[in-house]
Amino acid sequence: MRKLPGNVLMFLVTVTFSSGCVVGGCVAMNGTRLGEARAVYAPFPHHVAPAPDAASFRFAMVHDVIHERYPRHGPAYYEERERLAREAMSVLHRDSENAFALTDDIAVGLDRRGRTGEAIALMRDKLERQQAVGHKGKELYSTYANLGEFLVRGNLWAMCREDAEARERVLEGRELMQKSLEMNPNAHFGREEWQLVATDSLIDAGNNPELIQNCDLIGNRLDRAISISSDALPRRAPDADMEAVFGRPYHWGFTWTLKDERRRQEYTNGINDPAKRAEFRQYILPVGHETPPNGTQDAKRGRRAPFDEPAMWLIGEWRQGVGPNPHAALCLAEIMLRVGQRYLAWTCYERASRMTKQFWPTQAAQDFLRDHCRRRQLAIESSLPASEVATLRPQFEAELAFGKQYQRDYQAYAEEKIQSGANLNDPHFFDEFHAGRPPIASKVGPEEWYAGQSSGITARFRAFWEWGALTGGACVLLLALIANWVYRPRRPLRVTQINPPP
């Protein structure tokens, strides 16, 4: 086998190495731009629920309650449930545990149908009977909780009109709710504490109606002017003084974890680890109990906590309690604005502005809510493309109409089934309604993920691999080709001797 000359062998080695660098750089970049290639993603820390068995918050939940995208029972359902409960109680001892539980069912149904006064009377009678047979402690929890809620709800509007007797009944209801919380602090994963916070806010406003224009139910300031700018970055670490950063996705504090490959992997893997619950939840943006603007004498109000805690309470109250109301919509709007969900905030303000008649009895307060929501919406719209702004209200109306139609269909189906003699307690009662229908709940989207860019040694090394290997290999290949052309061996000139003529 003929041996290759040294210069040829070196040329082949150089070309092979440099070609490999070029190919490797191209593979590493493979159809991505430099900024996109270094993008990193991780779930937000609110995916860690505050309690082991509690549901964790998702932004889609807010979208669904605001647009009524959830099943809600109608009057026919509660009437039938009351009939069945009274039928069952007719063969039970009046003071048995089952009879007491069925009393709660009847009272809740009465309240849902607007007959709160009857529900209050029924729960007072239940409390007297329980106390007569010696019940105490947790045995009275549901009685105190339901009676307290009915007293507050049934008298709140009259209290806002400065009715002294109604105020006394609201205060009584608040005391009963406090007792229920003391008896069972972990009921509903601690969310009932927010009901007390909200009730205190409304009681204070009953004494001083101007307060309703200063704070929402949990103490987010309504009298703080906002400006949404893409340059207004949040602070980078948890801070007791850190309050509202409007219109920006919250990602301060835990970004140190996400910009390093190893730490990001540990975070993503550990977000479902109960042992790390407290560690991860400290990075959730807190809301509520905000400082008044400079120059005002008002005190802080409400309570400060990770934003998902009051948000989950508001969602639960809307879906399973009082239903749509402007105070809940306004509070959700202020929370969503503070965690950067501008589109959700806009829709919450829109829904609140359409329920001004339920906000407060005075025309001045109703005008304030309408004007406040519009100011906030204009601030949000100023940060969005004009083409998107034009679609906000039509899309809201279409979504809300869809949700309300779903609920009407759901309630009509239940009423028809009840009239046909179907058993309301049958676990398959609603199967036919759901068959063939897509889920009403919205899908979770990219709003649940932090998106950023990696940095540090890992990012610099990757940038070197992508660009350094490509450009370096190309340069070596070019130099090899030039050197081969300049220094290639020349074949000697062959001279033919010509003999002179003789």
C-alpha cells in the first residue's frame, strides 16, 4: 500500500477536524436563533399548594369563574334536594347526627334560592337543639359556619345603608364564623380565614363608606396610580417592602434557581416534594395589606399572603358560595394585575364594571367602581398592541355568553331529569349531559411557566460550543485550503535536451 506524503496526510486531518467542528456547530444550533436556544422554562412556585391535600392554583381557574365556565346548580336542583332531605328526616330522630346534617343541606338550598331569612331561622333552631343535647366543639362547626355566613350575607346590604340592627346581625355572624374557625382551623385548607378578612373589610366600610374606594377585600390599594411598562422589572429577591409591580409576570426571588441548569432541574423535580413546600412557596408574590399612597392618613388593611391563597378562596366562594359579585371580581382583578396577568385582569375589571349595582348602595360608590375599572383597563390597553385591544371586549362577551349558556343547559337538563322521576342522588345523574361535550374547564397554558434565558458558565459554554465550534472550524478549514494551495509541492520542470546539428 502506497504511503501518503506527510503534507497530504496533515491536510486531510485538518480538513476532517475543521469539517467536524462546522458540522457540530450547525447541529448544536439546529434551526434555532441564539436567544431561543438558551431559553429556559420552569413551573411557577404557585404550583406548590399551601397544604398537602389542597388543590394548587392555576390562572385558568380565574378565567373560568369570570366567564361562568363551570357547572352551577339551579333552583330545581335545590328544591328537589330539600324534598329528599325532608323525606329522609321524616323517619329519623329529630336530634340524630343524620338529621342535623340534612338540616344543613336544606338551609344551604334555601340560601341559594334567595330565602336567606328562612335559612337563618332553620340554623338557629338547629343550634338550640344541638346545645340542648350537649354538643360542643367541632360538633358545632358547620352550624356556626353556615349560620354566621347566612347572617352576614342576609344583612350586609342593609348594613351598607347604615341600618344599625342589620349591623348587629352582621357582627353576630362574624363572631360565629370566628368560632367555627377556632373549632376547625384547617377546614377548607384554611381558606375560611379569608372570609373573615373580607367581612372585616366590609364592616369597616360600613362605618366609613370612603374606605370602599381605597382598598379591595384583602387590602390591595385601589387609590394607587399604576403604570405598566416593559422596563419596570420586579426586584430580584423576596422583600417585606415589595408590593405592587403592575403588569409584569412575577418571577423575582426564585430566578437564581432557574438560570443554572442543575438548580433548575432540582427545582422542577422538587416542586412536588412536600418536604420543600415552604422553601418553594416563599417565592410566590404576596398581595394584600398594602401601604397607603404618600400623603394619606389611611392605615394598612386586610392581610398579606402569597397571592394564590386569597385567589383560591375567591374562586371557591364564586363557584360554591354566593356566585358572581363585584367585590370578588375586583379583588381578582387587582391580584391578577399584580402578578402580570394583564388579559385576565382586564376581563375581571370588565366583569366587575358590569355588576356595579351590587357593589354598594350609593350612586357615588357605584360610579367609582365603574370609573376605577375603566382606568385600570386603559392602563392595561396602553401596554398591548392596538390589534389585540380591539378584540378584548368582543372576546369577553363571547366567552361569557358561552359560559352562561352552558349553565342554563346544565340547569335545564337537571330540571327535566327531575321531572321525569330520575333520582338526584344517583352518581350517574349528569352522565348524559356530559356525554359528547368537551370539558367546560379551560386548558392550562404557557402562562403557568417561567420563560427566561440561561446565564453563567453553562450559558457561556453553550454559546462557545454553538458559535465557537462553527466559526472556529470554518476558519481552520479556510486556512487549511489556503495553506495547501500556497505550499503545495511543485512538479520539477522536465527539460528535453536537443542535440546541436552536426
